[in-house]
Amino acid sequence: MTAQPLPVADTWVVKALGPLARRFTHHDRLQDVLPLDIDRPLAVVTGFGPTNAPTAGTLSVMLGVIELQRHLQVPMTVVISELGAWNSRNVPWSQLTEVRDQMFAFMRAIGLDSSAGFAPVQLRSHIDHANLVRCGRIARFLSRQDFLDHHEDLVDLYQDHGLLGSEVGLTVDALYTVADILGPAEEGAARVLMLSGLEESYFTELSRLVLQRQCEAGELSLGWRLDLGALYFRVLEGLGGYPKMSKSIPASGIHLGMRDGEITARVLVGDEASQRPLLSAIELSSGWTMSEIDQARAAYRRKFQEPVGWDLTKRRFAETFTTYAKIWRECGR
């Protein structure tokens, strides 16, 4: 892994990201793509898997993507990867397409502006002719060993829960995603910033292998010259001791498809292993102001001395999250 902790106090990070630096924990050669340079156009690429309703972790990334669009004001591609998920997860096709369309509507409803002239956004799925052709063109530059060497750290956990597709399916999913990341190279971008969770950093590594090998391929080169950097979102810890809030493992968190009562009950759980993850969810998935988040942190620190304060904070967060859940439901109609 080439990811490094993000030096949030360094001048160049403060200049590039400002207050948004709090949403990220790691980067991979971010200095190659930021700060902005008018002579070296930057594009941002990110995406979401439509296997289920977004968890608090996924919502935190969606909110972060919207904030970054407004901050950087550069072209952005947001991919809802139904074909990738079809190959890598055991989820019915009808569910994937339904959730995909709901995600499109939801991201627009909470503020992603795909028509903004200041920062044009392409919101698309994997059913995209250009990306499928690009996927076929890059496959020759990767080997089976590359995919064995570069994969998600939680693959064994998902396998234990019976969630994964075949080895070939996982490879196809990775190829689609690498093609997504390298797409701006065909559109004239000199730099690409990839946004994801740290557990998906292997996509950055695979993309760099393609860039390197096609540059060395002589007459078989694709002619791409691209600087690639990545920012990795802070991962929300899972409830009850799970390493992350995963939509593939329902017990690990809260998601927007839950009934209001279910959300409230899950947020108000009292086991100690779930309390720090709930604070993290408040910090990143609430949309609260920084002063409100600071108040929540203070209530968490005093949860043993003044349990009522922490309970009230969690109840307010439950109300906030159920509001997002209502928007999610409306986007599915």
C-alpha cells in the first residue's frame, strides 16, 4: 500500500482542502494533483456500489463528495457501479438497478449539482459504452497476479459472510473501476484525483500499473500521460465491533432503508463498542455545524458522568438520520 496519513496541519494541505481535510485520513500522492493549477486540468472521480440503501458511512462520503465539488470547482465523475456490484457481490440485478436509480435521485436531492457550470458533474452508471470500451483496452496491461496482489483488505470478511461473487467477477469489477478512474485521461485531463475509502486504495495501485505499463508499451501504448492522486475518506467504524459500517453486513451500522423506529433503536444502543462509532457517524454523517459537532464530542467525553447529555445527542442524531431516510424513500417512488 502506498497510502500515507494525511498531514492535515501542513500548509499545502490547508491551502488545498481547507476545513474539508477533517473528512480524510490518508492520501496517495495528493501533492501530485493539488493545489489546483490552471495549466494542468484536474478531474475528480468517485463512485458508489448500489447493493443496498446507503449506510451512515456511505452517506458521509456522499456529503463529502458534494462539499468537495463546491470547494474545488473542477469536473467530477460520480459512478453508481451496478455492473461492478453484479460481478463482485451476490445481489439480484433488479435490486442493483433499483438502488442505482434511487441513488441518482438522492444525491441530487441532497445537493450534488450535475448542471453546475462552475463544477460540471457527470453522474453515470457502469452501463456506459465509453467505459466498457476503455475497460477492454486496459485489460491487456494487467495480470491475474496483479489482482491477487491488490485487493480489498476485508475480502476475507465478506467471503465469510457469503457476499462475494467469483474470482473472475471480482476481477471484472476491478477492471470497470480502474477504467472509471482513468476515464478523464481520454478527455484531456492532466491530473486525476480519486476519492474512496482507504480499503479501496488498491484501485489506485492498479490504475498506476496500467498507466506505467501502457507508457512502456511502445506502439501498443494508449498515449495516456496522467498524474494520479487519491484521497481516502475517514472510514466509519462499525457498530458492535465490526471494522466498518458496511451495507453488506446489516448488523454493522444504520442505513437509510431502515424504518424510523429501527434507526432510533440502533442509534440508542448502549453497548460500549458502538458508542465511538456513533460519535463518528455524528461527526461525518449528520450535516451539523462544527459547533454542534463539538457539543456532541463534549457530550461523548462525559457520557459516564452525564449519561443524559450523550443520550439526548444520540436522539437528535437519530432524528437527523431519519430525515435523510425520508428523502431516500421519496427518491425511490
